[in-house]
Amino acid sequence: MKNFAMICSACILVLLLAGSSFGQIYLDGDDADWGAVPYAVEEWVNGEEGLYPDEVGAIVTDNVDIKSVKAVILENSLYWYLQFWGGPAWPNDAKKKEVDGVPVARSRGYYHVLLDLDNNVETGWKTDWYEAHYTTVGYLASQGFEGAEPIGAELWVEWGAKYFYPPPHNDSGGVKNDGVDEVMFWYTDWQEYDGVSDNDIKFDITEYAIQDPDSADGMMWQGTSLNQTSHNEDLANDSLRYFWWGHAWGDDFMEVGSELTPVIEYFEDKGFDFFNEGDVIGVAGFSETPADDWGVDITTRGQILCPKIKKRPSSITFDGDDSDWADVPMAVEEWVNGEEGLYPDEVGAIVTDNVDVKEVKAFVNPEEEAIYWFLRFWGGPAWPNDAKKKEVDGVPVSRTRGYYHVLLDLDNNIETGWKTDWYEAHYTTVGYLASQGFEDAEPLGAEVWVEWGAKYYYPPPHNDSGGIKNDGVDEVLAWLDDWSEYDGVSDNDIKFAVGEYAITDPDSATGMRHDGLVPNQDSQDQSLLTGVPEFFAHAWGEDFLEAGNTIAPIKKYFMTKTGEEFFKPGDVIGVCGFSETPADDWGVDITTRGEIVVGEVTAVAKDARVIEGYELANNYPNPFNPTTTINYRVPVNADVSIVIYNTLGQIVRTLVDSRVAEGMHSVVWDGRNDAGMSLPSGLYYYHLETDNFSETKKMMLLK
């Protein structure tokens, strides 16, 4: 047996050297991309018959016995890898029987990584016990086995599935689609579980399921899902954000990835500060199946190093309500309404109000590496747009399809990039109006187009639905394209993909609204296809579209292609709106030029107040006992109040209530109320308020 302390030290050294620059994991059932990731646990014990006594209840089936464990955090997603001593690992045929004299198999299993977020075996669930009996690592540790070491797990990350006895056997449980009943994923808080007494104190953080799963989904799937349940009320009721997860199986391994956003928010709400850059996180593998009467295999401790977590963009709430756009200045206001007869035929302009662009807004948040954009139309409902109508079997039906964009003049130079007065060898709307001397018509030279598009085929139950289920929705996509070499006039069609993002299994709900992270699927620059999910969001209102996209691949793409650095704070970028649909034979509407300044108007969410120079920092330490420090900054001399509230909203301590000079300040709280009495353990809130700014944060007092 190898020396696990040496292995883990080597793992940390490699990660320290690599930092967060490693960034290619593909959930594709091929583990070649895991080669650069060091082992957290290598060559864990093969649970052969007779190794463990009955009270351990261990799995001794090679294709579910864990051999090695790897894990890595990339941007804001956790990836993990379990290799087994045998294969095929899935379907695992964990239970076999005969039905009507025919041998059939049932596959069911749950596979996990356990994370010791504070790297302290004395806190969280100590993994040498589980459900009141020894685990494999616990038994080996009790025998003085050199490589056996439990962890204290705060977080359990789990993938699970049930394949009932497949049709056509009578015992299929009524499940169709290859007999697959469910494919699911969980994050669970196990801080208060001890294993020994079987206290069963665990709390759901998130739960996701594949809708209508089949055997293909059971082997490989990735996409975004709404959370189904959580002990945290905010996460349980969060129907606005979709969270990414995915998995794939090889012959003797599985690989899983999942977004960490809800986990970080969950523990922050409990007052715990996990996933900081440089944190050492303990990790163990864990499997349990009906094989051997639900015995489990839990490995020894490994560890990984936490990089800086990239926060998910959140400057706009994508809910189809445009009130959070109110303070964003117009880039283009009251663009021309393309009424019938305004444009000659050679322009090919859209003249349908619900796809004619009226207003354009946009802003770039360089810290989030995101662009947010907004198109308002002259009419509505803007989507579904019913762009093409016909009859099927005498029944009127409609097809909705369309592509909506902002075009970006990254260098703010009309002489470079695609000049938007021409598109596909004819005048655009802005080009025609400019040719007529229209005062407000000005094209731009676009290096990039940012696009949202979707296809709703004729919905079922009509015969012409193309076999598409889920409300007739075929695709919902976003594109980032390089158009710097396109000239429009000659229709040279020189454009290159920077990024393409698709919603997995789209339906009419996601066609109307989606806020999530998905991996880049196509790019001229193959280095941008990392497998790591990136920001893609949109929502439709009655007469507008609001959208958000990552700008990180655009920045990397042009730095590689031309050496130019775009999206620097203070950069002026030309912007215009652009729509094209089957209405009016694919006519297009392109607006006049507006402009935005990178870094201006960077956070306008309804629940956020952005006041330059004010700051309320996270208290430190957190959790704390007996004291914690709160740092804050004011940009001018100001009357400042900092008070502590309990969970009932009662003020328990006033820390600051005075005139404070501009600059950074600190105040210490000793866990006592205004009467000097020591307060009990629990969650508390600290609130800073001035005439121009207020903010509240949470902290945990633990005794």
C-alpha cells in the first residue's frame, strides 16, 4: 500500500504549481482529460471476499469497489472522478433475478464524493462510521492499517439512478424508456451527522433530476436544472436560476461535474465561510448499491486545494420584468418603427412591430466578465413571435423562430470590422436611412455579434411537429461570433464562431426564461472548448428581451487572434440592436449606433445598491468565538450606524453610531449585547447604514 500522506502532499504541490489554470474536463466517458489532475486517493483497497467482517457491511463487487479518486474545482464548478476495480461500472447489474423464466437485472446505485470543507476531522460527519456500523475506512483504521484515514465531511455530493427490470418484462414497474426510473444528483449538508448513533441529521442543499430519463441519459448527460428541494428556503424557492450539473460513465469509471453556487450560498447563509482561495479540502470517495445488501465503500482521505472561485454573474435578474433596467442609460432610443412602405424592397426590412427594435441598452461588468443587453420592440407579444403561420389538417398553427442580437464595435472604429450598413449584399435599415441622409442613422464597424435564437416548430399534436415533444421547442441557443472580416457588401460570409451555448432538452419554459451556466460547444479557437460551463441567460417580457452572456471567450479569442485586449474598464464600445426572423422573408432590422463604457452601470439588480467607494466587508473570523472583526469603508465623512440583529430582527448591540471620517475602519464585536451579557450561539446579522448606503451581512457565533 502506498504512503497516502506522501501522495496527498504531492497532490497539493501539483495544484499549487498549476493553480486554477488547468481547465479542460469533458463529461464524455473518456478519461484522458483527467490525466493532468493528480490523484486525491490512489489504489484504495480492493474489497475482496473475506477482507471485511460482516459488521462492516462492505461491498466486495469489483465494479462498484472504488480504486481511485480525483477532484478539481474549475472556475465555480466541482469535478470529480471515481475509478473502480472492475467494469463495466454502469449499468451495474446490482441485483439479478428471473421474470417468467428470463434472467433480468436491476441496476441501482449511489456514487459520491465527500468533502471536508474545513479540513478538520473533528467537525462534520467522521466517515469511519455510517448508519451505526464501521465503514471500510473505519474498520481498516481500527486495525491500524497505514493508509486508512477518515475525514470530517460537511458536504456530500451524490449521483444516483434506478434502472428497473427493463421492458418487456412484466416486472418493469410500468417504466418505459428502457426501464430507467430516475437519474438524479444531490448536494447534502452532513455537518451534524455522526454516523455512530445513526442520528440521521442531514439537510438537503439541492436536488436535481433529469426529466424523462432514458438509458442514454443514464450513461451521459449535462445541462441545467431547477432545484427541487432544499433546507434553505431561498434555494428551495429559487425558480429563477438554473444550476449546471452533468455526468458520464466509462467502462470502469464515472465523472461528474456540478456548479458550486448553491452550496456556497447555503453555507454562507448558515454563517460558514468555505471555498476560499487556498483552502485545503479533504475528499473521500463513497459508493453504495444493492450489491451485497447495501454495503458501502468509503475510501481513505485525500485532499485538494481550492482555487479562487469565479462568482456567477448576477447584475440583472432574468425574470421578464424590466424594472431593474430603469437606471441603465439608453444606447439607442426610439429607433425608427419600420412601418409598411418605409423601406424599398431591396432593403428587405422587417415591418412587423413585434420584431422591430425600438430601444437598445447594454452594459459590461468586467469583474463578472459578462455583458448584459436589452432590446425593446415596437409591439408585442415579442415572443413567441408567430413568425410563420399555416394550416395543418385544416387547423391554423404557427411557427415561432427568430434571432436577436447586439453587435459590438469593440475598437470603436467604423473602418474596422463589419460595417453594418450592408448585410448579405443589400442595404440594412440603418444603411438605407443613412443613404437618405437620415440624421440619426449611423452604422458601426462590428467585430462581434452576440446572439440569442430559438426554433419552435409547429407544436404537437399537429402532424407537422417533426416528432418534437416538449411543447414543440427544437432549440434555444446563444452565439458569440467574430465578424471582423465580414464586409456585408460582397457577401463574403467570413465569420468565425467564438462560442455556442445550448440549453439541454429545451421546452417552452426555458424558451421564455433561463439563467444558467452551460459549456461552450463550438469555436474556431479549440482552446476555448474547455468543458467548463459559462454564463448564458435570457428572459422575455411582453415587448422586450433581456439577455446576458459571458465575455471571457471573446477576450481570449481576440488576444490569441490579434493580440488586442478588449473589454478593459473605461473602453468605449459601439453597440446596436439587430433582429431577424422568418417574418417578411427573413428581412432584418439593424439600428443606429449607440455606445457604452466598460465598467459603467455594473450592478443594477433590484436588490442591489451600488454606491462608489462604500464597502461592508465579511467579518473575520466567521464562525467566531469570542470576537470577530468587521471592516468597512466610507468615501466621505459620514454619519455611520452599525448594529447587530438576532434572527427575530431585534437589535442586540449597537457597535457604531457616530460621525466617521472617510476611509477604511474596523470594529470588533465580542458576542455580547448592549447590557454586556454574553449571547448564545446562533446566526446574527450586522447592518451598516449611512445617508447614502446600507448593507446587511450574516455571521455565526459558535461556543
